[in-house]
Amino acid sequence: MVELVRSSGKTVPEVARDLDLTETAVPAWVRQADIDASDRPGLTSAEREELARLRMENRVLREKRDILKRATAFFATQTR
């Protein structure tokens, strides 16, 4: 898609209409391709994937920690 935009000589909205895509999706893909090619600042696709994975892992670890805290508090009250 990005290559088509760059090589066709058409504008992004024209390419989007030709392929029956939303006009907001295509510019986002072109922008991300520029970032991935280091032509523009921002998070690369690989960095975005890693960030999403780390956020999910962090959420799971927090949930496990909270469960352990509750279990510790429960067993502390049971042993008295």
C-alpha cells in the first residue's frame, strides 16, 4: 500500500478511494512506514509491538502481585 502511494504519483486520498479504503488509514500507514525507515521520529512498528507486550506483561504481573498481597493478608488473619 505504501509503495503504491509512493510510486503511483497519486495523492493519498486518491489511492485510498481507488482501493475503497478510509482516507485516514492510508496516511497512517505511510507515516508508520516513514518512521520504520527512520525518515521520521517516532516509535517503530517493532518498538510498538514490544511496548504492547511489555504493558501486557506488566498488567499480568501487577494482578499476580495483588493476588499474593490479598492471600498474604488473608492467611495472616487466619493464623492469629
